[in-house]
Amino acid sequence: MDNHNKRPLGDMRKYLIIATYTVVLYLLLTNLNTVKNFLYELSGLLNPVILGIAIAYVLNILLKQFEERIFKPLNRRNHPLWNRFRRPVSLLLTYVTTFLIFILLAWFILPQLFTSLSMLMNVIPSSMESVKLWIENLAANAPVDSDILQKIALNWNEIMQKAAEWMVNIIPYVLTFTKDFTASLFNVIMGIMLSVYLLLSKENIIRIFKKLLYAYLPKQKADKTLEVGTITNKAFSGFIAGQLTEAAILGGLCFVGMTLFSFPYALLISVIVGVTSVIPIFGAYIGTIPSAFIILMIDPPKAFWFVIFILVLQQIEGNIIYPKVVGNSIGLSGVWVLAALLIGGSLFGLVGMLLGIPAFAVIYTLVRTMTNKRLDKRKIKIE
């Protein structure tokens, strides 16, 4: 009798939980903008904490390389003194390596970038006239109807005036960005300090979370939560490491190619292409637009060949480099990567484009695992 009474109560509890989840999901989907605004405001308040966690998560990839690979011979000896100081030494080398990378970038690249930008500003007036003459000659020698080219040549001064006005209108945004960057310096310092603590005691922090999970959740749900966390960590860390490596490779190949083909401002444009290629798939194309405009101001015919060069380089990167460096690390095919990129970008902009792919990889892995388990239970094999 007691079991008979408990069963309806258990069923009612399940239905109540499902109904609650359904209502919450409906409210979230129908008020997506409100949820996004709330998350943005909350992230603003927790900026130092979020930044510290992000720095620690990214640097943990390098920290593991020091601990597990570079110092592997020392780990085999299992010396008590080394076991005690392995983490502090590896952490120190991680931060020193990271800061050296930024210093080298600032020391070698920034002066050349500023020189390139200064030269570019000096040659823009004469370049405008050169581009105008090039368009006029192209219109005069074109074998087909060239009314469009002639109109562009006649209105070139107006086009350049509009471009100059656009550049002037950007100045307030640049000043605002500079102000926000200066105001965020404190958050960066606090974030770095927090990241040091997180990396030094990451095992203790993980142990605390495990205790909380198993203390307040049933064992089966706690095991499932840890499984999802492991899959998520693997997808995001693999994506971050692969994306940064891929961006560095693409920027380097762009610099080598531009140097070989004698394109102007090779270093400046390679940095632009390398930085924008952090955005998956579309990043290199986004960096191509301002880069082609820079070359157009100097040598209009080479701007056309530069676009061709980037298209070829992007095909090599998309079909050879990206699948090897990034694709294998997250386990997604090109179709799913593109879908994740479009959905994430439409919902959360640039952040969604950056994090949409690893997030989708986690969902894809979980759904695939659950589907395979259900098929195994039903003894069904899909060829």
C-alpha cells in the first residue's frame, strides 16, 4: 500500500519538474534580450573574477605543457623536493613565457606597425590621385561599357571626402575605447592576481566542487555533471589552443607570402590577418577588407592580386591547416562548425562566434553519446 501511494507521488514530482523546466525554458526564450542584458550587467560587476578565471583557463594550457611534457624527465624521478616546487616553477615559467611573448610583440612589431601607419598617412593624399588616374585609365582602355568606372572616376573626390568624414567620426569611438581600456587596467591587474591563485590551487578548487556535487546531488547526477564538465573542458581547451595556433600559422604564412610577392606593408597586414583569424572561418576575410584598402591606396593593381592571394591562402588554411589544428581537437565537421558559428554570432555577436564552436562541440558530443547508448540498449546498429 505504501509503495502504491509513493508511486503516484513520484510520478507527480517528475511531471512537476518537467513542467517547471518547460516554463523556465519558455520564459528564457521569450525574454532572450532581457536575459542577455542581465548577463551583460552581471558580467560587468564580476569583470575581475571572470577575467581571472579566463586568464587562468587559457594559461593552464601552457602550464600543463610545462608540467606534463617539458618536465616529464624530472617527474619520473618522483623526488619530494621537485614534487613540492614543480607547480610554482611551472607557473613562474608560464607567466614569464607569456609576458615575454607580449614584450617581443611590442618590441618588434609595434614600432614597425606605427612606422607603417605613419607612412600610410603621409602617402594617402598622393595615393588618392593615383587611384583616380588608375580608374580613369581603366575606364578609357576597357573593352566593354565603362560608364560605371567613369562615374566612379568623376565622383572619386566625393568618395574620398565621405571616407575622410567616416574616419573623423570614428575618432570619438577610439577615444571611448581608450578611456574604457584605461579604466579596465585595475580589473586586469586583479584578474592576473586571481589567476595566479587559481592555478596554484586548482586541484584544491576542483576537490571542493566535487565535494559540493556529491554532498548535494545524487551520485548518478554528480557523476554525469563531472562527465559533462570533462567534455566541456576538453572541447574549450582544445579549441582555444588550436585557434591560437592556427591564427599564428596563418599570420606567419601571410607574412611569408606577402614578402615573396613584394606586397606593401607585409608586417602590418599580416598582423591584421593573424589577429582577425582568431574568429573562426570568417576572420581572415574580415581582415582582408581593411588590408586590401591599405594596398589600394599604395598600388591599386596589387590590391586585386592581394585579394586573390588571401583567397588561395584561406583555402589552404580552411582545407589543410584548420582541420588538422582545430577540427580534430573539437571533433566537429565543417558543416557543424559553420552552423555553430552562425548561430553563436547571431545570438551573442563576436563572443558567440568565438565560443559558439566549442559550446556546440560539447552539445554534439553529449547528444552523440546519449544516442549511441540508446541504440546499444535497443541493439540497433546504424551503418
